[in-house]
Amino acid sequence: MDTVFIRQLSVSTTIGVYDWEKTIKQQLLIDIDMLSDIIDAAASDNISDTVDYAVVSNTITEYVQGNQFELIETVAQNIADIILNDFPVSQVMITLQKPGAVKNAQSVGVKIMRQKSK
């Protein structure tokens, strides 16, 4: 299986469990690894035969910006669900970071891997 990926997709949203966090926008950094067979795309040289990372990026950006969350775990799971349901991928790994959330740490986050239901 092949991997189409997106690195450091930067999206601002309202996220957090504390009252003050619910009044501001914070940056999330999202890495997405999508397992998909790209042999047809390589042969055809046609974007419709692969996972269009620009469309994935726009879809995820619009979703995250348009909602508010308490937990990054929720954001990561919802992103995985969207990608598995809307794009031709069999498996997705999401790494989601919330920079500056913890003093003395550059970033904190979660990494999840999900597969398409059979």
C-alpha cells in the first residue's frame, strides 16, 4: 500500500476545556498519512485516480475552523472519520499537535491510526 501525506496543516479553532480557551482561537498542527493504492494514478497521470491532498486539506481545514472542541482526541477522531468516509483510502494516521499548550513543551498532541470498516 502507498501513502499520500500532508504535513503540518495549520488550522486555528476554538479548542480547550478551560473557560478562557473557549473565548479564543488556538493553532493546531495536523499531519495526515493516508494509505491508498496509487498505481492507477501513476499510470494515468490523472488526479482523479488518486487522493487529492488539496481537497483533503481544504475539507479538514473547513471542518476544524467551523467547529469548536474541548479535546484534541475528538478532533483527531473526527478527521479520521471524514477521510475514511469521503476519500479512497483504506487506513489513515492522524498526528495532531497543540503547540504551546503545556509550559516548557514545544507541543503536545495525539496520534491515532484508523482503518476503513470492511
